[in-house]
Amino acid sequence: MGSARIAMRSLLPALLAFAGLARGVPAQTLADYDYENLSFRGIGFDWGWLWPSKVEPTSAYSLRLDLGYLGPGVRIAPSITYWSSRMRERELKRLAERLRPLGATVTADQLAPIDWSDLALQLDAHYVWTTPVRLLPYVGGGLGVHTLNGQGKAIQDTFVEDLLDAITAGVVVLAGLEYAPLDRFRLYGEARYTLLADVHYGGVRIGGAIMLLPRAGAGEAR
């Protein structure tokens, strides 16, 4: 919970400033936001497609929780995401070149194939607009912890595998749109861009969420 609070305190100033510009009115102050407003409201599942910088384009699967509204317009949505893909040939060549100074004389063909996967725990904050219809557009950002894992027959149980394994922080910016065909069900789509030290990728996702409450109360119906 402590790390979540630190993450949100880092995100809130930027989100509040953007919200003020977007609405054409003064931004909300931090005094308008309280962690006690948060509660479990719903759960969503989604499928997405990513274009990572070092591996082949691949699908991703996510579970997203809706924790409600921290204050007017700011929704908190932690998630867990998994993807796996095969490393690109050019990246295998770069890896082989990095290994030569370490005394390992290998080629990209000898290293292939190598699969790289990511299991990410993400904490996102959405700034949500209300509309006269059942649509909720939103923008936001997030902080995450990513567990990267490299696997391959040629690198198994070697220091090369250790080079590809990492636990690292990441940041994301996003924009999305929700549609509520029913009070307790949401369809949503998102465009996201994630930046890590070792890899970066854009992506899109679509999914559905089951809501425990028909509306968010003051946060959504401000």
C-alpha cells in the first residue's frame, strides 16, 4: 500500500494540471482527493496487441481492477499484464556482439530462438470525462513493476539468460474510451505506450468489465 501511495502522489500533480487545462477551469487541489474514497468497484479482462522494440509483435492479456475515484474525475485502476514473444533477429545479433568482449564467441543463429516475456503489475490513474451518453473517455498514466524473463535452449542456465532476466520499473501513458451498455457492465478500449529501461512498446487493448456498483458516485457523476 505504501508504494501505491507514493506512485499516486507522483502521478496526481500532472493529472490535475492536465484536467484543469482540458476543462478550461482551475485544476482541483490535492485537498479534494482522499484515499478513503477508494473501494473495489469492478473487475475487467482484456486482450491486446503490442509492438515491442526488441521482440516480434505479440498479444497481451490483462486483468484490471476498478478501485473507484480518488476524487472528482480521477479513477484508480491497478492491473496485471502478461505477454511473451520471440526476440528479433537484429536483437540477437546485438546480443552476440555484446557477448564477444566477455569471451563468448557465438552467432545470432546459434543463440536463436530466444523468447522474452513480461509479467507486469501496473498502477494507473485515469482522468475521466462524463458525457450525455453512455460513453466515458479518459486519459492517464501509470507506474509499474515489470518482471522480464528470457528463455531459450542455447542460453538455458547460462549467464546470458541472467542478462535477459530483470525486475525493472516502467511508466505508461494511455487514452481510452468506455461504453456502458448496461449499468453493471462496461466495454472499453485503450491505446497505451509503455517505457522500460530495456524495452518500450506501444499497444492497444479491448476488454469488458463487470461492475459491482452501477455508478461510481461523486467521482464519476461530478
